[in-house]
Amino acid sequence: MREDMTSVQIKNVTKNYRLFKNERNRFLSFFDKNIEYKEKKALSNVSLKINKGELVALFGKNGAGKSTLLKMITGVVYPSEGIVRINGRVGALLELTAGFDPELTGRENIYFRGDVFGMREEEIKFLEDKIIDFAEIGEYIDQPVRTYSSGMKARLGFAININIEPDILIVDETLSVGDRAFREKCRNAITQKIYDGITFIFVTHSLSDAKRFCKRGVVMKNGCIVFDGSVQDAADFYNKNILKQNK
């Protein structure tokens, strides 16, 4: 039987969000279908196939639909129409400080996040020391996360996500975590994952970073994919047809 070489399959996906006047109206809409709202189309008939081991840079201005697409791949949101198929464990470095329980310690949050990823306790325990060493937050690992600075939470978030042995790694402009030495440590960790054959999706506005990690480039605009090719050609298209047209 032939092995499925597809990591991500997005087929004819549309995502609509309902925008309510306030949170009260949003809550009431669960009981009253006549509550008024505006509909925002975040993705419009998007199709994208990414094979195992592909290194893809995703370009687009704010509001282009990148975050919605990535959240769909991670299973945070679901399509209004279309099909999303994911083959493998996804590690997402999107909002590094999200998903923590502030009352739990950093160490306890490692197990909490690992459980969310569907890992067995023995798997998490095997990686525990590696994650703690990578995060470099010292004795704070046994303090409640609510006492952490945003930088400490980001370090721990990166350390967890990069070390859970994902099949698919998604990074959204998080390489600015910490000081220069820690940022380079993050880049080197991603480079090693790529060397190991991971599927990599990278959202960035930096051509140098995109070229360092990726071979393929995808450009999004107004909820649609408008270009898909080599990373250099995608960057050129983005600069010429997206950035310069909006100046």
C-alpha cells in the first residue's frame, strides 16, 4: 500500500465569521436566531496541498486570511465549507503565550499542553527536562505562570512546541522571542527540525528568513491564494503586487 505523502490538504475551503455589535448580542444569538450580525468572509474557496517535508513560506498583509488558514490547520477553527485533512501531529508557534493555565506552574503547564497535543504522560516526562533546559527560565519553572513576564511565557511556549516532536511545524513570526542568543537558538532548533524532514509552514515578512528556511512560497490576499511558486518568486510577487500597490 502506497504511503500517503500529503501532510496538509485544504480543498475548496471557505470560512465565514459572524460579527456581532457586542458580546451580549453574541451570547443571545445562541438562543435567538434573529439577532443582527454582519458576516465577514475570512477565506474564500481556498485550496492548498502541502506534501510531507515541504518547506512553505506564507506571505500576506494583515487581514489576508493567513491566521484563519493556520488556525484551521491546527484545528482551532473549522471551515464553513470545504474539506481540511491533516496527516500528523501539528506543533504551532502562533500565539506562544496562549493555552497556558495561569494558576498552574510552568512545569505543570508542560504536562497540560502535552495532554492537549494528545501525548501520553510518559512521552511528556521524557521531554520534560529538555523543554525546561530550552526555555531557560530557571527556578520560575515551578512558579505559577500568572507570575511570568510575557517574554518568559513566550520562551516556555516555544520550548514546548518545538520539542513535542511534531510532524508539521507552523511558525508565525515568533523568531523575535528573547535576546539575540535565544533567537538564534530558536532558529537553530527549527533548522534541525527541517533537517529531520519535518513539514514546515512559516508566516513571515522577512525575505531573508523565508529564504533561509523555505523553498516554496504562497501569497494570500483578501482571503484567497493569489500566488504559489518558489519562495523567491512568491516574495517578488508579494513585494510588487501587494506591498507596492498599497503604498
